[in-house]
Amino acid sequence: MKIHMISATGTGPTQLAAFYDAINNAGVANYNLIPLSSVIPPATEIVHCDSYPAPATLTYGDVLFVVMSQQRETTAGKAAWAGLGWSHDKVGGGWFVELHDESEEKVRQDIFSTLNAMTQDTTRGFQPVQHKIVGIECTGQPVCSVVIAVFGSRGWSSNED
């Protein structure tokens, strides 16, 4: 299984418009984003992408299963930082953690502190923590940062209610 790791930032006249701009820049704005609880299945590969490489069969309104971190900011001079951290055990299963703050360093520290606490079980052989962090400074208009792990997709059946 592949999990696509994408990140983006956005701006807009409102916080929601900034969020839309960020997910649009990540290539996932045309899909329904269904949040997952952060468990990485065994034998999973994390693939870093600039934008989500949607399968040709995916259409507007279909579903993406995601773990997402987002941060919004409206105060000029402050920043919005979002991050995902993860660690795999020796068979490839593991966890994501989603953290966000106005400080890049705080997000980074929280990712490592959280995952180091979660992966203390040495019998599972957890690998070193990895992470993806993105941020943007607010200069006037609201801003948003997102880091998204896309696990998979699902189309809608025309026979379902």
C-alpha cells in the first residue's frame, strides 16, 4: 500500500477561503476528505508528492481517506505551521501524529516528543521518527497550512442513497 504525503499553503479573504486555497494547491479540493485515526497499516510505503496524483477513475466529489494537520492564522506577523510525524515498526505498521502551531520549532518538538513516547515498545522495533512540516506567515489576509497523508480513494456508486 502507498500513502501519498502532500503539503501546501494558501491564502484568502477568510480562514475558510485560505483552507480551500491550501487544499486546492495540494490537489485535493475536489474530493470529500474523510479523516482517519492515524494508524499506518503494515507494509505501507510513504510517497512524497507535490500534489495528489489522483487516479483517472476518481471524479469530482469522490472520497479520499486522509490523516491531515492544518493550521490557520489571521493575525499579520504570525505564522501557521502544520506537521505530520510518523514512525514504522519493523513490519511497516505504525502511527501518524498531527500537530500544528504558530511556531515551526514547536510543531517539530511536539512531533518528536509525541512519537518518541508512543514508540517506546522496543519489541516492535520502531524506526526513527520522520516528519513533514509546512508553514506560511500571515501578512494581511488569512493563511492556512496543510499536511495531508492520503491513504486511498473511493468513488460513489449511483445506486447508493
